[in-house]
Amino acid sequence: MQSDVAGRDRLKALSIVEGSSTTPRWASVSMHNSFSLADYLLDETCTRESQNLFLKPYRFRDLNRARQNISLLAGEPPLTLDFLEVGEELLAACSDAPEPDASLNNFERFAGTFGGKSSLYRYLQDDPRAMSALAKLFGFSHFLSEILIRNPEYFDLVVDTHALSHSVSVESLSKELRLSLSSLNSVQGRRDAMRRFKRRQMLRVGFRDILQLADVPTLLREVSDIADVLIGASFELACQEVMQVPRDNPGLQNTVPAFSVFALGKLGGRELNYSSDIDLLFVSGHSDDRDLTRIAERTFKNLTEATGEGYLYRVDMRLRPQGTTGPLSPSIASCLSYYESWAEPWEWQALIKLRQVAGDAELGKRFAGFVESLIYAKQIDVGTITEIQHIKRRTERRSVESNGLSDVKVGPGGIRDVEFTIQLLQLLSGSEHQALHTGNTLNAIEALANVRQLETSEAKRLKHAYIFLRKLENYLQIVHEFPLHTLPTEPLELDQLARRMGYTGDDAGELLLAHIQEHRAHVRRIHLRYFHDISETSTPGAEQIENLLPDSCSTGEAEAVLRPYGFEDVTAALENLRLLALGPAHVHVPLRTRRLFLQIAPSLLNAMSSSPDPDQALNRLESLCSAVGNRASFLRSLSRNPQSIEMFATLGAVSEELMQTLLSHPEYLDMLMSPGIMTPEKHLGTMLCELRDRVTVEKDHDGKFNALRRYRHREMLRIGVRDLSNLSDTVTVHREISHLAESCLKIAFEIVCEGMGDLPFEQCAVIGMGKLGGEELHYGSDLDVAFVHDLGDKELRPTRLHAFCERFIRALAEWTGEGYAFKLDTRLRPEGGAGVMTRSLDSYEEYWQEWIEPWERLALLRVRPVAGDDELGGRFADRARHWNRTKPVDEETLISLRHMKQRIESERAAQESGTIDVKLGPGGLNDIEFTVQWLQLRHGAIAPTALTPHTFEGIERLWCCGILSEEEYIHLQQAYVFTRRVDSRLRLLDPSAPALLPKSGRELDVLTKSLRYQTSDAATGAELIDRYQSHATRVREILEKRFMGTG
């Protein structure tokens, strides 16, 4: 502000206009008030305190900024004189705005861009209404203020009261836009022009709103009309780019293939906000048309891409068929198919607002007609309403959790309650009343009242509430063009919002809140009267799980729900749940399938929690569900058979190999879920019949062995599930696996014999040894075998016999698409790997007599025929037992066996750090088997009934013969069963790994839970280790006494 005396004297000299007797308004005001704006600006003795007192009644909060703005507006003489003519009226107008500070500040910024402040002041002096309107605009909306400040040429638009009093038709808007584009040649230039057009029109509509020149429905329609015109222009521009259509072809129908743009949501209902996203659907007349896809992509780009002039709209295409995974421009045929067969209830609800906004009119009419006939063809059922309500309640609850009751759109009694109530009533009654087929909410309210589907009083309340809430929502967004829906929490911001809504006084904010609450209470009451709360019909826990399914679910929410179930990788668990419920991104899962999942979800998660490894269990169950193909059928089976959920959880947690079998052959599910098949033990004869039936139907060698491999994996799966489900004990499990192996050996022998018919291979036998001989195979066992023949010298052809054995071994061990059957180990034959593959029975006896090693005598205790010539195999076993029984056990044999045992313990039983070797470690399986075999070998001559290849049976026979004491018998039998069970479970967890028992950590917890030693999470693993070591100590004591000592 000029402070020199000369400047002030000049202003005073000009205080009476030269040649006129009229007193200026600012001078007149100065004479009637104790302190005026003239004193503020002209009196050099005016202090800052006096200035602040002058400004205080105008409601400015930042007085420093206000003084700055006044100084800039007043400027230098003679501009100050012009400003004084309008200054006090301007300050008064600013004080009436919702934000006085913003009003004055924006006015000052606008005056600086206007092109001459004096001319602006003189104009406002002549048109005080324009000054009042500008002050209100500048203090009402920063968004609209920026448009005018950056485009002062729009001044004529906002001060033309006559023009502002009337709506502009879509046709006029379209004509104006076409005119502005007509002189522009470049695509970028036209895109920029469209953005400028939007700003100008939004300023016009916003100014009409601020000046209360149009009601809310009209304003929403006008904002929607602007979007319609710009979408149409964006589409035409895209067509011109892609199809090289001449710009003077306004209709495009004769050149562009069938393509239509439809609006959904608020734009579809012509109810668009200042900052709404626009929901669009592109529909093409043909599928797989690259040009149509490019038109869709360019249209989307023209609307959304930011240029130097900003962007047009945020466009949401997720309402198209299959959402984000579907094509951008689906064909009309694919849309019809989708909506008829796959659309969810909420998608039908969204189609209520479908409206064509651009493109081929004929195609648009056909598609809109189909949609209308589809959604209103018949009255929707209760299940559909329930599903829509369920989705709404979930969204509403999240809003309340995040924003309390401040969300006027989604919160209880908000805009969504009105829209959902009306749309559900439309779906319920639209099949009977054509008048209800409208996408506009207010029109639908009126129509529902007219056909008596909504009481007149309720329709009136809903209409008033909807208009009030939409106005409120618009005024939340008009400030900065942000898509806001929540009420401000700061008192100042709430007061400013209330003043925008037309409230005055110091309690404006409180009055606004009271009226908001009143409207929302009415809306909520009406909504609940028509559509009751369905929470009581939900499966306990299902709703909590369903809340995890949307992408909007936060990590914290997932952690809170899933961590208590024992999941370590919550992110992976959440992804698996979503895959189970929703399917992969490229697959559409019907609503009924999702509902099936949610019905069993609580039971499923409880089963996962109880399983040894919840993470693995859920991951593998999801893989199984995907492999099944018919997801709905699988989930339905689980819901009808809850026990199967626990079975699959345990299987998935423990055995990757067995689960992989099921993934490769999901047809085995019926077997696993059939109590009649799973409950009883399956004996050798049954397995042989089943396997022979499967092999017989195959034509060739490869087909037969693939059938054998499939049967092997099927039965191993059945046995493993019986084991994990506690349907069989450890001894039975090993016996069934051994019978399965024996069945495969017998049938494989027959198949190979068929393929090599030049020798009577039927006179050969396969001898089971080791665990196969003792019927003690576990899940990862190789098969120890030897071959014996009974061919005379004339028929003896060693090369062919060797080839037969090699082919037999190879056929069983060969990997194909069906996996392999069994791996065979022939190293227990005479001379081991260096010996011939097969011998005659006489040759075996000669070897035993002359060259047998002491350890081989132990191996002979566990022989039995398993394939080939049963009579020959029986003679082999009898002679082996007889020879062993009659051959004395001398001191040399004892010393040799002791050395061997010590060598094994020193060379092979070196325990890894933190683990216990349950097979070769002290007191492990090897010690138990060695003790039994040693006692059988030593006492077999006087107690032949003690000779049996089965370890468990051998312990009992040794006790019955008086060789073991009762205490030793009990200890050995309990230790054997327990240790074999631990060993077997370790093999299930990892068939290829050595049987090492971890002493601590997660692996021990998984093992322990799989064995069902669950006293407590903290003590379970320690209890298992203690029990194992107790057994091992007693076993070792018996071994040292009986073998190392004299027993």
C-alpha cells in the first residue's frame, strides 16, 4: 500500500469526481461509519490492529493473507479509487461465501488474470449481482475457481444470468463440441480441445448449482449429458484413427462395423456426480475383430489419458462380462451367453442402469432390449436377493469399520441404501410393471409409488433423502473434484460444508448433522422394512471368511482371521482361499459354487488348523480342487461328507506324493470318500483279482504295465489315507503295502513271460527277501528279491535267463507317464552284484554250503516266494530255513556278525546334527530286527517254530518258545510297533529322504501332529522324542545283553 503523503493527498483530491457533485460510494460509506475501507487504505495512521478489527466481521481466519489480498486488489493510484467503489461490497460478498479466505484469495488471483483490474471493478460496480456470484464461486469450489482463473475468457459465461438460467440440451452440447473440433487437424489437438470443453461446461453447470439456478436432478442430468457428449466424441475420434473414417461423416454407421458404448452405474442412470468414475461397457457386433478391439482401446485412451490439458474421466470397465479378465470389447453373442449362464445377481442389478451413449444405434437397441428382457423376464428368487444383500452388507460393514458412520454413500441409511432398496424392488416387480424399467433412481421411486410397490409416504421420504444426500455428496466433491463420500471430522470443514448446503449461523454444522441423521434414519428404516437383515442365515464364521475374498481386504484383516488357524504364510493362505472360492483369474466360478465353498469354509479352516501343516494342507487342497474339474461337485461332496474334509487336510499336510497321485487321478476321489472301500483291509487275493482285471483289458505290453502302475499308485493312496485316518494299524499298513508289491510282482511276471515265450520261464520263481520277505514294506521301500529256476542243463540258457530277469526288473522300475511300479534290489543274491542274476535251487544250496557269509544267513531267515512258480519258490524257502536251522552257529559266525554290526554302526549310522536315525541309530529298527534274527539263527535248531520272516510275529514266537522273557517280549514288541510307525510316517512325509527324526523345530511338530501325539503344542514334540528314546534305550539293552553278551 502506498504510504507517502503525496499519494494520499492525490486520492483525497480525487475523492470528489471532477466536474460532478456526486459523492463516491466509498467516500459516502466513510462519512457514515467510524472506520471504513477508505480509512483502511488511505489513513496513514491506521495501525495493523485497526485493520484487523476492520476485517474481523468478514469472517477471515488468516488476517495476514486477507490484508495482503486487499493490498494487491487496491494496487496503486488511481486503481485504488476504482477498487474503493466495490471494495466493501466485495468483502461483504466474500464473508457470505462458505470459505471467506478462499473467496478473497481466489478473487485476487482472478483479478490478476482478467486483463485489467479497473475494467473488472467498473463492470462489477455496474452489476453487483456478478460480484456476489463470483465471490460465492471463489469461496465455494477451488476446483471451479481454478477453471475460471486459468481461463478468464470464460467470464462472459458465468455472468450471463439469462444463459445460466436454462439447461443446455445434449444436441446443443454436441454441436458446440463439434464446432470446436472442426478446425483442428491433429488427434492430440482434438483430445486437448475435448478437455477444455469439459472444463468450460463443468464451470457452467457448477455455477448454476452454486447460484441455485437448477435443482439436484437437473444438475446430475447435465453433468451426465456432458459425459455422454465427450464419450461420443472420444468414440468418433477412435473410429477416425483406426478406420481412417472421414471427419465429415458424423454418423459413422456406413463405415464403422457394429460397435456400441453403454453406460452403467450413475452415468447409466444420468445421475453423475462432479467427480464420479464412469462405468462403461463396450459391445461389438463381431468376435475376434482386431479393428473393433483397437477402437475400444483408443476410445478408452481418449477418455483416460492425461495430456497437457488433463484427462477427461476415470473409466471403470470392470462391469463387463468376466470383469478385468474378460475382453475389453466382448461380442454381443458372448455377452448374451455370459448374462444368460454366468452372470451373478449383482451383475443383473448393475444392468438395470444400462444405457447406450455412443456407437451403432441398432446394435445398442438390440442389446439393451435383450438385457431388459433378461433381468425383468421373471421375478427374482429369494436366494438372489440374499446374495445381493450379502454383498451390500459386506461393503457397508467395511465402510463402518473404516469411516464409522461418516460415509454418506455406503454407510447405513446412505445413498446406497436408497439405490439398493429401489433396485431390488425393481427386480422383484419389474416383470409385471414396464414402468419400472428405468435406470434413474428418482424416476424409479416415482414409478414404484405409482404401481403401489412403495407407499406414497415412503416414496416421498426416499426422494427427499436421496436428493439431500446426492446434493451433500456433490458438495463434498465440488471443493477439489475429489471422489469424496465421507463427512469431514474437523469442525471448520464441517461448518464450511454446512454453509455450502445453505445453513447459516454458528451452529450450521450441528444443524447439518442433525438433518443428515434424520434422513439416514428414515432411509434405513424403509430399507430394512423391505429387506430384512440376513446375518442370522449365514454359516457361523463364513461371513468373516467371505470378507477376505475381495482384493480390497487388507493384510491386517487377513492376519487377524487366518493366523489363529495356524497359517504361517498368511499371504499364500489368503490366495489359496480366494482360488478355492473364486477360481483362477481366467476362470469364472458361478455364484452357487462360491456359496458352496463358504458353507464349508469354517469346517475347512478348522480341519486345516488341526492338520499337521495347515499351510501345506490348504495349498494342496486348492490344487486338488483345481484338478478335479467340476469344482461345484467336489465342494458339494465335501459339504455332504464333513469327515472327508479332515481326511483331505491331513493328506495334504503330510504327503506330497500321495496328493500328487490324487491330482493326477482325481477319479480316485470316489474311492477315498467311500467307507465301504476304505474301511476294510484288502488282502492279497483281492488285490490280485483287481489288478488282473485291469491288466487283462489292455492290448499290449506297455498298456498292461501302465495299468499295473496306475493300480499301484491307486492302492498306495488308499493305504496311505487309511493309515492317516487311523483306519489301520502299523502292522496292517505294512502288510497291505507288501501284498500290493507282491500282486504287482506276480502280474508283472506273467506279462514278461508272455513277451518272452521261447523258454519255460514259468519254471522260475521270484523270492522276496528283506522287508518284502517279512511283509514289512513301508511307503518308500525298494523290493529285495532273488531269482531261482528249475530248468535242466539241456534247457539252460544263461543269457536268456539273465535277459528275462533284467526285463522284469526294468519293466517294474521304468518311469512312464503313470510313474513307476517298484524298484527292485538284487544285491542280496549270492556274490551280490557280481553274481549271476539267477541260479538253480541246487546251485543255491551249493553256495550256502561252501561260500555263504554269516550275514547272508540272517538274510535267509526272511525269504518267501512272491512271484513265478509257487511250488519252486516254496521249496527254496523250505530248504533255506532247513539249511539255516541245521547249520551250527559257531564262534566264528558270532564274531563275524558282531564285527559286521559294529561296522554298520560306525560307517552308516553317523547321525546328522539335531536328528535321530530311527533305522540305523542305537535302539532303532535295525537293532530290533538284528536282535530277532540273531535269536532265530542261534536257537532255530531247538526252536524251529521261532523261524518266521515276519519281525513282529518273530518276537511273539521267540517269547512263546521261552527264548525271550515276557519283559523283553513286551519291550521289543512295543518298541517295534512304535518305531515302525514313526519310520513309516517319516517315509510318507518324504519318501526319498532317510528316516531321520528331528529333535526340534517345525519338522518335528509336523511329524508329531501327524502321529496324533497332541498333548499340547509346546510339549508334543518333546513327548515324542522322550518316548522314542525310552524305547530305544530298552531295545539297546536287550541287544547288548543277547548279542554282545552271552544271552
